[in-house]
Amino acid sequence: MIKIKKRKILLLPGDGIGPEVVNEVKKIIEWFNKKKSLDFEIEEDLVGGVSYEKHKKPITDEVFYKALESEAIILGAVGGPKWDTLEFSKRPERALLKLRKELKLFANLRPAICFKQLVDASSLKPEIVSGLDIMIVRELTGGIYFGEPRGIKPIENGERKGINTHVYSSNEIIRVAKVAFELAQKRNKKVTSCDKSNVMEAGILWREEVQKVKDEEYPNIELSHMLADNCAMQLLRKPKQFDVIVTDNLFGDILSDEAAMLTGSLGLLPSASLGAKDKNGMYEPVHGSAPDIAGTGKANPIATILSFAMALKYSLDLDKEADNLEQAVQKVLDDGLRTQDILSKGKKEVSTSQMGDAIISKLK
Ligand code: IPM
Ligand code: MG
């Protein structure tokens, strides 16, 4: 077997269930190192609330530079009730937003796939979700998450005003639209772009720029535009009408949580955040820190494991290994093993680490 060069992977487990689910990925990386002679170099550090506890900031410069130098970052989750009352700049979530913004990870890929073994885990009827395979492309470094001006300002009569700005420039829209069209080329050649062009100028620009990219560069792709509220409704009514959905930061946040539930559990949805620079990317499960089940061994590690599969594919050029891992997940589900979030009658309940071990045992 040929030894390839060392590749740096930074693990940022973070808060809540983050450490438990990322630990399963760590075991998988170690398996690849040992069994496939892949020389992954693993580093691990603090982010979010745990970083605040130690350093009084959600991410230190040192960790940020480590992230900058890694080929792939695997992030667990950040946040929890303990830090909810902190001043905004110190909150765990700021670390995540800083990493996304400063590493310029503008395209967030969130695939929602309903595994055949889990059709019954969805709260929707089996015929609505079975065979579902959609890809949400969420713009990740612009829009109302980062727009200026922002803040809470005093106004007259002791009242205060909360301000956020929803703003997009053409280039921000064009580059994420291209990511969506490129993905659609390899899928069913269908893109739905979601905006609120009926009430927002930034939405009108969004619609015009996406259409222009299609007309000029992707004439073979079928593009439709949909208002974001209608998209939320259509996702529940007839989700299989979608292939690739491209939308802004805020709508993408909301629509991807909704899409997750079509698949049965938020514990199944991986994500990849990609930018322009080489192939570096950050990979995280879409679920949050789930403080209510942290430390109980109940968390589902599949979203994080599938996020690592996306890292193998998009950052590390290891498509075969990604397939290997995805198939191992399928086999474990075939065997009837389930964490509590996807448990149904007749299936065997397993803990976070038992699920990880079972997946490793199916790797080829
Ligand atoms: C997500 C999360 C984050 C977001 C939070 C934790 C800041 O909900 O990745 O979807 O709003 O983007
Ligand atoms: Mg979210």
C-alpha cells in the first residue's frame, strides 16, 4: 500500500454532545490510519463554551490558526444554556461564525437523505419521504448573520432598538449559485432558488443574479425560483419535487432544520462548509449541542460520521474511503441498530459509542 502525505485534520468537539459524537469520528480516523495506512494527523482543541471556560473567549487565535492550517475541520457543536447570558461577543456561537466567515466558507452543503431503513422514523408518511435525496446549499458568510449595521441601541423614552441588516452583493450570490449549479450537474440537473423577493430588495437581487448565472453558464439546468415561505410548506407537502435548493444564510438555516426532520432525525444530517481556498473545509453535524442528552451516551453519531465522509470526499480527495464509510453506516442500519432518536419497534437500541464501534466493524 502506498503511504500518502500527512494530512492535518483538526477536531473541535465543542460543547454538549459534541465531544461524544466527535470521539466516534476520531476512532474512525484512527482506523483509517491503521488499516489503510492513511497518514491523517489529528489535532484536537477547544471551541465554544469550553473554550470560554478556559480562555474567556469562544475561540483563541491559536485555535483559529490551527484551523487555517488544517485540510479539514470536524466540529461537533457549540453552545448551551450555561453561556446563553454571556455578552454577545463571548458566546460559543461566535466561534462558529468567526470560523465560517474568516475561513471564507461561503457554501454550506446540507444533504437530506431519507435512508430506506429509516422511512418510519420520519414524522411524515412513508410515501412522502421514501427515496428522498435533496441537497440544500446554504449561503454561509453573508446576509443578515453578518450584515452591518447591527446592534442594540438606545432610542428615546428609554426604549431600545435591535438592528440587523440583510444584505447581499452580486458576487456573494453568484459564487454560491455556481456551487449549487455544479452540484446539480452531477445530480438531477434541477435547482430551486429560494428568496423573499416579494418583500426584500436583497431577494430581488438574489433572484436576478441566480437567473443570470443559469442563463449564461448553465443553460441545461432547470432552475425555478420559489419564495422561502412557500418552500417551507412544499418541503412538507411534496419534498421529492426538489433536487438542489440554493438559498441565503437565514432561510438556509431554517429550511435545513426542516429538511432534517424529513429524514427522521436531526441526528442524521451532515454538512460541509466549503470556500474558495483550495479544498479546505469545515464539517459539522447539523444538530446542535443537545445539552439535554449530553453525557448520557444517547447522542446519534451518524451525522458527524457522515460529515467526516463528506470531508473525505470534498477536502481529502478520498472518494473510495467516503463510499466505504457511507456503506458501513447503511449496513449497521440494515442490521437494525439504532440510537434512541431513530429507535422503532423491533430494533436494537445502542449507545453513541456502540453505534460508532458497529460502523467501524463494517468498514472494509
Ligand atoms: C447551524 C446553527 C448555527 C447557525 C448556530 C449554532 C449559530 O443553527 O449551523 O445551523 O445558526 O448557523
Ligand atoms: Mg441551524
